[in-house]
Amino acid sequence: MADILSKFSKYADNAIEEENPTVRAMERAGKRIVKLNIGDPARFFPTPKYMVEAYVRALREGKTTYVNPEGIPELREAISARYRRLYKVSASPEDSVFITHGVSEALIFLNSMLVDPGNMAVIFKPYYAVCYSGFRIFGGVPILQEYDEERGWYLDTDALERRIQAAKRAGGRVKYMMVTNPSNPTGMVLDRKTLRSIVEIAKDNGIVLISDEIYDEVVYNGATFTSASQLAKGVPHIIFNGASKDLDATGFRIGFTIIPGEDKVSMALKKTVLDFCALRLCVSTPAQYAVAEGISNRKEHRKEVSAFVRAVEDRADFASRLINESEYMHVVPPRGAYYLFPKLDAKRLRLKTDREFVHKLLEEEGVLLTRGSGFGGDGHVRLVALPPKEILGSAIDRIDRFCRRHSR
Amino acid sequence: MADILSKFSKYADNAIEEENPTVRAMERAGKRIVKLNIGDPARFFPTPKYMVEAYVRALREGKTTYVNPEGIPELREAISARYRRLYKVSASPEDSVFITHGVSEALIFLNSMLVDPGNMAVIFKPYYAVCYSGFRIFGGVPILQEYDEERGWYLDTDALERRIQAAKRAGGRVKYMMVTNPSNPTGMVLDRKTLRSIVEIAKDNGIVLISDEIYDEVVYNGATFTSASQLAKGVPHIIFNGASKDLDATGFRIGFTIIPGEDKVSMALKKTVLDFCALRLCVSTPAQYAVAEGISNRKEHRKEVSAFVRAVEDRADFASRLINESEYMHVVPPRGAYYLFPKLDAKRLRLKTDREFVHKLLEEEGVLLTRGSGFGGDGHVRLVALPPKEILGSAIDRIDRFCRRHSR
């Protein structure tokens, strides 16, 4: 029975959570850990009260039964209206919007419905850890196309086109191409021209475009967000979004999948997502009502999100500045989401890998980051710019002190 | 792009939900439907107030952040204590109990971590629809071992042993064997002797035993429930349970996975379930607190569940009697869960399949059942015995009237 596990289960790996056992042991021993590993806004900015109260109302009104597998109409309508208003996208609430247990479940559905072992997908690198693992546990073979850090995480779309052509010539079947925009972990926001080229490449090569837009309202420093759905009309594509980030409700576990197209492939995707939804009956019923209110109550939402984004900008800029003052790290300041992805100066440090860096930093300084290799960015670390500046400042001081101690 | 879908996505199929489009169209046209298709106790017995209020408290206390992937300690401890108290099972809350988005997600983890295309699993038939589909979407090849309806859904364990031997001789790799006990859809409760034989067969053949025990407190008519964990000490096994049925909180979407063993295989399973949990960050945070209270407040729970089980027994017996008075159907009265799985008298009916039966019954009488073939029980229908007797009585009258109209 030793080989009981499936061939690809070894890819079930999320670097963000991997230091949990060490953290727990340290906490049991009375140590305090500064956790900059997980992008959880609700830890520092309480989930808006108007959503919490909508949740309470739903519970007390008995909204605790099963509901439709694809989600309650109220929430699907709110999401459809939001994409129409913000991005002029027409996605029918009746058959083009699906509610999932976070975007995480949407990733399982995506890979289960599209990927046979050996199939390929383009994943841009650095990637969100679970986009990669979620593909590999289904036996997918990734084409990892790199963003160029030297050029501010620039994407060379000509090189992308060549990679896809080469993969196809070698007999590869490329099923989808996935962007996370704004990017986790780099904080880069894709410009319209690059996104347009990506859409063209998807179209020309018969590849489904997947756009994870869960940070779409968290943009700053002059960046403008463009939804893939604005440019991909007529090209089969799937949009992921959710309540965790823009709405600051991570613990609700509500994700959205939107498939606006009416073409044959989009129709097949819609039917199949619905079939997968039916397999797990439904998503948290009261939470769906809370999120419907979260989106529909635009006045409250605007107030909350604008204060939140201003604070994130302030903290991310502050942390970027401090990091770039250190001799041992350099970061491209983010313009979206709330992560910093600095590069460690390998020549100046005596630590062999970013994994070792993260583990020792935790043990020695009680500061928890995530290793960059977990995002396909070896030699980097990811930190979350959500805590107040005094916490961020002191953490970065400790990181710098740690680097000095381990420098050559 | 026509063949964009994965090879096995066609198996994503849940008969319970398949009439939804017709139902919605009928409801839009002003028709009232009696829904006996889905096992949702919260529709007829409100989710207990003490749990709803614990949920509200959690929300207002700001329990809306991400928490541990495997679940909050309070809930894992409550589950561990419950299995110790009821079944004398020692399962460490620290590393043997995992919280999932319902048992549905646990089924995805199970199949993803154990099944390579072509691997086999024993699934007893009739089965819970998703146990079958969830295995097949990962390319699994089922060994369907039948319960004998004529003998009150008796399981012939000698025949089971022979089937497994034959599969192994033919080169098959049998990864797991799954029982749903009490059974959905038949309401049968496995006796201790049969369960013991199943455990022995799992042990002798190096097969992981999976026991879905989500209805473990819903037993009646003199049946005694035995948990697989009571008999499988030393044999690698996984227990599924959750808040939906015993605790009457379907819309909370909280499932439990318990892996009590300390053997090598169990340790590998625990590590892998934890890795899969980490891929989706966590399960609804406030709901976990509500369910922890749901289990821990034994006084309130006992009061609720005993009233509930008495009502279920009364309704299931009533419905069984009515069905057995009809000339067109026969049912083995259930002793657990809350489903009736009558056999239709094919010789007397002019309808070709149970699918046609269910669809026409819905259209003509506004009564929604689930086709038995969705559970591997062709020629049967499943109905839920949860509504009050006047609703059940009138629905069964309409079913009988429908049969008469379509009899030969």
C-alpha cells in the first residue's frame, strides 16, 4: 500500500501555508510571530459592518438551507450588474455567473474540466502558487512564461507566441492561458496593450483565456485596471473574482466564475461548470446573501474600498521604500494587490535558497514571509503590505538585520 | 476547440439537481412544486437557534479572516471528542481531523489524492450519486457491488471478496472501498457483522476503507449504528461526517474528514489531505465556530436531534406504508437517514425508464423526485421523507394517480 497515493498528488503544495507547523510550535512556546505570509485584509481592516449585518440577517431569516448549485439569483445578478457597470460586459446572471467556494474551488473545476494528464497551459511566472499546483495535480504540463523583472515585470508577448508555437509543433495540446491581474505576487497591473496581445494569442491558437481578477479594485500608484472581459469579446474566456479581496471578506469563502461568451466553447464551459457545481450541492447560503449586499450596496462599498486602497497604497509604498533602502533586497513597487516581491541579493547572502531564508528568518526573528520559489520566483520572498506601518517597519528592520547577520 | 473538455468531465453528473431547469421554468410560470428530491432537513426543521446565534456571535466578534487550512482547533477538538465519546475512537484533533467544504469537497480530495486514471474502487450499489461521479471524473473504474433489495439491502460479503480477487487477477489496482452508512438512498443501516467483514476484506486486500457516516445520528426503527472506526483499528480508513445532517445545517457547508490511524498509510493520507486543504486556504470561518458550538453544546444538540429523529421515523414510516399500499411501487422501509427508495413495478407501467418517470411526474403532477438510476438503482425513484405528513401523503397520492394514468 506504500504507493497508494496518486501520481500527481505530490504537487498539492502551497508555500504560503508550509511553515504553519513551525509557527504553531513557536506560538505554543510563547513566541509572537509577525505574519506577513498570507494576504488576509480582514486581519487588519475589519470586514465591513454592513456586510456582517447582512450576513446576520440572512442567518436569522433562516437562510441556512441548500440553495442552487450555481448560487442564489441575488448574488449572480449583483455580480452581473457589477461587470456591466465597471467593464461594460454583458454576462447573463442566469447562465454565465457561478458561485464557488472561493476562487480556489473554481481552480479545481477549471482543471478538472479541461485538463487531461499531459495537456499544457500557459502560466505566467511568477504565478499565484495555487494556479500552478492546481494545474499540476491534474497532470498538467505548464508552459511557464516569465515576466521580466528588470523591465518592471514586463511581458514579452512575441516570446509568448513563439513558446506556444514551439509547444504545438512538439505535439502539445495547450488548453488554457492564465493571467492573475493585478498580479499576486508581484503587484504588477497588466497594461491594456499587453492584455490585448494576450487575447489575440489566445484567439489565434484556440486557447481558453483565464483571467483571475480578484484584486481588480485594489489598484493604485496611477495604474488602471483592464478586465480581460473588456477585450476578449468573441474569444472564449473565463473570469475569476470573489469577495475575499475587494470586499475584505476572506473568511466567507465566496468566489465568482464568469463566462460571458455565447460561442460554442463558452457554452460548453458553462454547462460543465454547472455540472461541477451540482456535484457539491451549493456554497455557503448565508454568506452568499452577505456578499450580494456587499456588492449591491455601492455607497457603503465605495466608502470602504476607497479607504482601504488608500491605506494599502500608503503601506505598500512605505514598505517598498524601506526594502529598497536595504543593501540585500530590491523590489519593484507594486501598483495593485498588496504584495511585495523583493529579490534577495544572492551574492551578498550566505543562505542557499529562499526556502532556507524564510525558515531561518522565522526561527531567528519571528517574521514569517513566503518563499518566492513557491510562486515560481526563486531567490525572492513575498511579503504582505497590509499591517500598519509600525509593524511593517519593524519587520523589515528585522529582515535587514537578519540579512546582515547572514551576509558574506 | 470543440474537444476542449477533459476526457472524464462528462461524468460530472448529479441526478439530484438535473431537473432544476424544468423546475425553474415551471415556477416562473406560477406552478408550485413539491420538492422531494433533495435531502435538506433545514427546509422543514429550522437550523437550531443555538447554532445560528453562535454563528452570529462569531461574525460580530470578527471571525471573518482566513483560519488554518485544516480547520479551527475548537471545531477539530469538538469532533475528536465526539468520536471518542460515541465510538471510543482516538483521533488526535491536531493531526487527524480536517474540516472541508462539506463532504463533497472531501470526496474531491479523496479521489484526487488516490486515483490515477484506470485505478479501481469498490462502490456499493445503490450509491450516493456523488460518490460515483466524484470517482469517475478522476478516471476511476468502479467495481459496483450490489446490495440485495430482496433481502432488505443485504450485502453478500463473500461475493464482494470474489469480485475483488477477480479484479486483482485481471491486473486492477483497487485503491479504496466506500460505504455510506446509514445509506443514502436506501436508508439501510449496516449491521456490525457485515461491517466487520468489509473491514477484514479491506485489510486483507490492502484497500483503504472509506466510511461516509454523515447520517450517523439519524437511525431509528430499532437500528443500531456502528462506525467503521470502531472496527477498523489498525486498518487504514477515512471517516466522513459533517454538520449538514445530524446538526441540520446544510447551508453552512461544513464537512469533517477523520483519519484516526497511526500506520504508514494513514500517516501518508493525513499529510496529503492537509496539503490539499492548504491549496484552498480555509473553510468558512464563522460557520466553523457555529458548528463547534453545535457539537459541544450537547444538551441543546440532544434535545434537537432526538425530536428530529422521532419526526423522521414517523414520517418515513408513514410514507413507506402509503407507498406499499400502492400497486405500482414497493419500498423497504428505511432505518436510517431520511430517504425512501421504492422500486417501480416495470411490468405495470408504460414508462420506459425511471428518468422518464421522474420528468413526466414533475411536469404532470408537480412532484419532484430523483431518478434511481442516478444512484445506480435503475427502475427506482428516491424521495425524501422530511416534509410533514400531509405533504408527503398528498405527494404519494399524486404519484399513485400518475402511475395509474401510465399503467398498462
